[in-house]
Amino acid sequence: MKKLSIFTIIAIFLLTSFSSFSINKNNDQSKAQKNVKLYEIKKYKPVEITIKYKLKDTSTVRLVLFSEDGEEMIILEDSFKEAKKYCYKINTKDLTKNTYFYILETDYGIYSKSFTL
């Protein structure tokens, strides 16, 4: 199993108390909120979910899906991205009924939301 970063550990800890949160890396919360938008999960089909986010400025991006116990399930993105809206569809037929967290790490902060299958 992959070793978790300190930001990921903090994110998982916070998610056990809240359904979503953000951590600003640069101590400028207003800039972080203006540059990144992480949308709620959309369930279009019984076996598919869609995760969307929007960057208003270029950034390094890491988007990861975690299980409730902190296991890294899927790395959806780990690269430099241009400013625009992004969308990822995930087939959930191989995931067990549980709570999952998706964490978006950018140059502006860490954003997370949870969903339950």
C-alpha cells in the first residue's frame, strides 16, 4: 500500500468529521477559493459517478480517490493542468458499498469531498 502524505492524513482525519473541507497552502484563503472549484459528485448511473473540478489558473494537480480507511484506491490525475473545467467518470461496479473521499491537491490548497455508495 502506498505511503500517505501528511496532507492526505490530515484530509482523511478531517473528513471523518466533515463531508467536505479545504486546506490553503499559501495562507490566502480568498485566492484559493477563487482559483479552484471542486464540485459535488454526480451519480448518473448505478455504476458510474462523475467528479468535476474547475481551475481558474494553471496548477499542478493530484486527484485521488480514497476508501474510508485511508487506502488509496485510484489516482485520477497527477500532472500540470491548464485553467479550465475537468471531468472524470469512475466505474463503481468494483467498489464495495462504503464511504469514499476524493481529494484534490493543487498549488492553491487541498480540497476534498466525500460520497457514499
